[in-house]
Amino acid sequence: MTTSENNKRIAKNTLFLYFRSILTLGVGLYTSREVLAQLGVEDFGVYNVVGGVIVMFSFIQNAMHSATGRFFTFDLGKGDFEALKKTFSLSVVIHIFTALIILILGETVGLWFLNTQLVIPEERIEAANFVYQFTIFTACIGILQMPYMVAINAHERMKVYAYAGIADAVFKLVVALALGFAPVDKLKFYAVLLFSVYVVMAVFYRVYCLRNFPETRFKWFWDGKMFRERMGFGGYELLGVASAILAVQGGIFLLNRFYGVLLNAANGVSQQVVNATQQFTNNFFAAVNPQITKTLATGEMDYFYKLIIRSSKFCFLLSFMFMTPLALQIDFVLGLWLKIVPDYAGIFCQLAIANTLVWISFWPIFHGILSTGKNKKFRIIDSFMVMLIFPLVYFGLHFSPIGYICSQIFVNFFRMIYAVLSLRKLTGFSIRRFVSQSLVKCFAVGAISIPLPFYITLKMSGWQGFLTCLGTFFTLFAVSALFVGLNGNERGEVLEWIKKKLQLPI
């Protein structure tokens, strides 16, 4: 497939996913508002800290997705169908064993931790245990459906993600509205209904794969050498997971021990804000991700480098476009969005957005390292750096709740530097080219776009300040991104796209 065809496929897949995001963003924000209003700040905080088990095990899902996805996409890129079938079947076996381990650990160590270490109001501990059981079941379902998610992603069927994502958002909106008619404890009712949504979506993905991808028809398969190869690769990804759990989920537990469930509610709001706005970047990266691995599999190194640099820049610009005005106007937006705004929610959102904005531009670097299959040394050192977040959070929380996020920002800065150095060593990636063609351009766009909207935020308030800030920011961003952030070829592609869509005589 030519470079032009690859670019068209990436663009087409991104548009499908953007269509999903535009719909799910609005639905998701309204859903979060209703859930917080129906549950109340205390129960919302309880769900955030107990339901954090899902967040914790989502790290394991992400690691397994990375490991399975790397080998599946690599085999697909090489066109080796027999290897593809073996890879899928062995992956299913590995995921079944992983789900069993999670279930055992969750029902032993996890229960002990929930009932002895977390700060939960005594009158809500029984409900917290009920919610915890359903989060464990949900985590297991997520693990078991991962090979099917990998297959859809590797085949670049982004239309499926678009429709499924819309359905998932609508189901969760129905769940939120149903809380007003809950026949039992609202927190318990919410956990049961969310579990049901996960089951429905898992069944959908599995049925779709079985009907469209012959290699996903599971047959028992075992190969010791393949197992060791995949577990060796996946083992180091799981090491990264363990460090991430300690840093992120451990930080949430520390936040709970220092400041209680009300601060967990504020953190929960910040994560929902970041996740909602980050969808647009996730969509672009999901579209380009398989291309990076397939390009490396075919040995097209120059295009491999180009994909990483361009996707790094676009990941930042897409996130910057949505996240920056939100960060500037966060107090107004939270007051407009939520019926109840938890204390510290605004500053938590702003810091989480700042952390995400910088981190996002390095996603393609990390995926480039993953695509090589040589992740041992990188993951060991990177995991050690992530583990440092936990003691830094503990130290920082003695002074302020924002020490939770500030510690992540500090460590992530050094992780990004190490990732770039590692990719250069593994593939010959040019750091100078990356800095000049991506980072410098991103910094320049930010330097042009932020100062005036920030000044407006300080001087104006209410709807007038909000609309003036947005209008000023988007004007400055559009001009600077088009003429500073993009190179000549990229600018020409964007203008040509606008011409076709609007039928302008450009």
C-alpha cells in the first residue's frame, strides 16, 4: 500500500472516530453531571475510590493490549495468516489465565485492602463492598474481550469503534437517567447497570469478530516457544503496569487517606474532563497506531520515522485545541456543567490537563519503541521512574492535595526524555528532526495562542468572558497551527480538504 493510500486510510479512520467523539462527548458530559447529582459528592467519591479497581485493572488490560496488539498487527502486516491464527488463539488462552488470576487476587488481597486500608464512611462500607464485587467482574470481562478488540484495531475497522462507542455512551446515559428511579440503593444500582453495559458491549465485539475475521475463531493452541516470547514481551509491559498501578492507583489511595472521599470526588471529576477531551486525540492515535507497527514490519523506516513525528505533532495540536480553552475557563465550565462542584475540582482539572497535553505528544514515541519488540531495558528503567511517583505523592500530599498531580508531571518530564533516547538507540530515530519538526512547532503554537486568552480570562467573567476567550483562542490557534505548526505539504493537504468540503475557489 502506498504512502498516499496509508494517509487516506488514516484520515478516513480518524473521521469515523471523530464522528463518534462529537456525539459521545456531549452525551458523556451530561451523563457525568447526572451521575454526580444523583449519587451525591460522598457516594461519587466512594465509587471513584472503590471503582478505581477498574482503573487499576485497566492498566493490565492496556499492557495486554499492547503485547497482543504488537504481535497480531506485526503478523497482519507481514501477511502471515497461519501465524495470525496461532497468535490469536494463544492470546485468548493467556487472557483466560490472567482473568482467573485477577479474580483470585481481587477476592483476597483486594477485599482486605478495601475493608482495612481505605477511608470510607462506616454507613457506606457495605455498599462499597457490593460495588467492589461488580468492578472485579467488569475487570475480568474487559480482560477476556481484549483479543477481539485487538483484532478490530489491527484490521483498522474504525467504523465499528464509532458505532460501538456511540452505543456505549447512550447505554451509560440511560443508566444515569435510570438512577432517578432506582428501586434500591443508588450506588449499588449504578454498579449493576454499568456491569450490564460492559457485558453487552463485550458480546457485540466478540460476535462482530467471529463474523468478520476468520482468525478469531478460537481453537485451543499451545506453543511453549511462542508463549515464552509473548510472555517475555508482555511481562515487561506488565512491569510497566505494576509501576503505573503503584503510581496512579496508589496515589488515589494516598489522596483518600490524607483527605477522604471528597477529594477523590474532585479527582474523579478531573479524570472525566481529561478523558472526555482526550477522546479526539485517542481517535487520531488509534487510526495511526496500526500503521506505525505495520510500517516497521515491512521495513519502511523513513515512513516509520515520518509517521511518529507527524503523529506526535498532531496528537499535541488536537489535544491543545480542545483542552487549553477548557483549562482557561474551567471554573465557568464546571459551574455550568455540574450541579455540585467538589472542592479542588478546578485546580485538579487544570493540572491534569497540563500533564496530559505534554504527555500526549510522546505517545507515538512509546508506541514506536513497543513496535520494535525490544522493550526489556526500556520498560525496566521506565518502570523504576514511574515508581518514584508514589513516594513523591506521599511527600507532596503533606503540603497540598495538588501534590498528587504535580508529582506525576515532574516524573513524566524525565520519562519523555528517556523515551526519545531509547527510540534513537533502537531504530536510529533522529532526535534533532523530532525536536525541529514537532516539539518546536508545538511550543510556538502554544506561545502564540495562550497569552491573550489568558489575559481575557483574568479580566472578564461569565458568558462574556467565556465567549470572548474562546473566540480569541480559536482564532489565534487556527492561524498559528496552520502557518507555524504545519509544514508546506501538511498545510496544502488541510487547505485542499477545506476546499473540497466547502467548495471554495482556493
